[in-house]
Amino acid sequence: MYILNDAISFIMSRTYSRMKNIFLKKLKKYEITLEQWVLLAQLSEKEGISPTDLSLVSLRDKPYTTRLIDRLEEKKFIIKEDSKVDKRSSLIYLTQQGVELKKEIIPIADKINEWLVENMDEKEVKTLKVLLHKMYKNIQSHSHDSE
């Protein structure tokens, strides 16, 4: 018998939804969305990335990523520069304002991640990450089945 509260997908969705709502409230004062933060966080790990690559690593489609990039550029958090290798492409970089914003938001993101694993020891957290990555690979391998 199917019990919704026992379904892994429901448990994950409920957890993500609660975490997202908390994070959105914290982001409100910075006037950026969660989706914009994802791009800034990705750029803090690897600057000078193309919009196409940014859409791939942030798991967003290219048109949506382009809109997010445009908003972040309007807010002066990022700049686009023409690629020296491929003149048809641009590369995205954090501005100083973007770097400062990242420095303010990372501790908030870290705190929320701490709350997620409260009352778990290091081994449990490591196991959880391994299992979540496995689950992602599993569902990715079935993504063509949903079409």
C-alpha cells in the first residue's frame, strides 16, 4: 500500500520546500531570488564560465539562465565579457558587488545546511550525501523514460 508520508520523493520534496522557504525569507533583504543565488554560487566556484555552461551546472535551461543572467547584470552583481577564444560567446564574472553579496549569503546558506544535518554525526552526513548522489544518478538514468 502506498503511504505518501513514507515515500522518499515526498519526504525529499517536503524537506526541500521547507528549506527553500526559509532561505527565500533570508534572501529577501538582498533582493535576489533563490535561482539567482544558485548562479552566483556557481560563479563563486568557477568564474569566467559561458552562459551555456552555467545553465548546465545550475540545472536550468538556457533561456531561463539567460534571463537570470540579465537580471543579475542589471543589479550589477555580474558582468559579461566577450570570450577571447570564441567571439560568439561571452563569459560571466562576479563584480565586486557580487563578491560582497556572496560573502554575506554564504554564511546563511551554511547555517541552513547545518540545520538540515543537526543531530547527525559525520558518518551519517557522509552516507546521506552518497545516497542522495546515487538517487540523483538513478533518476537521471530514467529521465528518457518520462518522455
